[in-house]
Amino acid sequence: MSVGRGSISLTRMHDFLRVLYEDHHHCLLNFATRLTGDRAAAEDVVQETFLRAWRHPESFADGSSARGWLITVARNVVIDRVRARTVRPHETAEHEPEPVPDHAQRVVDALLMEAVLASLSYEHRRVLTELYYNDRTYTEAAVCLGVPTGTVKSRTHYALCELRRAFQLEASQILEPRPAG
């Protein structure tokens, strides 16, 4: 019987490959598992081996050992995979990307800061602006504001206390449930 694609029907080809698979896949899987050391990789090797058998049925036409041909093909598939891995860069483990900061939260924070700063006295707001927004030292802020350094430190202390209180007040108003209307 000739098993070339053009010489047999599709049904007979299907039957031939089914019998070939049933007779040899366990032996082939064990062989590939020993070569790869990985059951999943061995299954891929067996699949590729039978795919090549399907593509080249003429290889069995001369009556040679199907098992010998399949084992040789499986060995070549494993060698091809090893060579491909050495040429290809190493795969890196997938990691979760860094979370992107929520722009909406920054807007809410900026609006809250603006409201809280507006609730401070002019002197307190000005001291905090010089120190934190203009990035000045106590001495530089004192020169800029025309007051002694001790006054800058004192105003900063009281401004931060007032700022904390105002934040707590604003936060409680934001979180407070509003009556349905």
C-alpha cells in the first residue's frame, strides 16, 4: 500500500495516522519527556512530530519502521527547540506593570488643598507658600516676608496646626452623607 497523499483517500490517511498515533504516542511521549525534562514541552514535541508525519506520509511508504522515524523526528524537534532558545533572548517573567497614578485623585487633592489654604489667615498662607511652594529656608522666608526667623517658625507651626484642623473639617464634610433632596 502506498501512503503518499495523492495515492490514498483522505479517510484512509486519517485511519493510518490514527493507528500510528495509537501505536506510538506513549513511547514517543516518554522519549520526549526524558529528552526535555518537562511533560508539557514533551507534549508539544509529540504534537509537532505527528504534524510532520501528517505532512510527510511518504516517509512510511518504503515499509521502514514508523517508530524509528517518529523517534528520529522527535529528537530533531527537541534539538531545533534548544537551538531556537539559544538564539532567542531569554524570556523574562511577566510582572504587573506599575500602577498609573489616578489623575482624578490629584485634581481632588489640589482642590481640597486650595480650599483649605483659603481658610487660613493671610500671614499663615504666605509663610507656607514661601516655605513649601517657593522652597525657601526659614531664613530666606524671613527676609522675603520682612519678619524675624522666629516669627516664621512660629507662624509655620500654627499654620500647620490650622491646616491639619482644616483638612479634618473638609474631609469630614466631603465624607458626610448628604440628604436626598
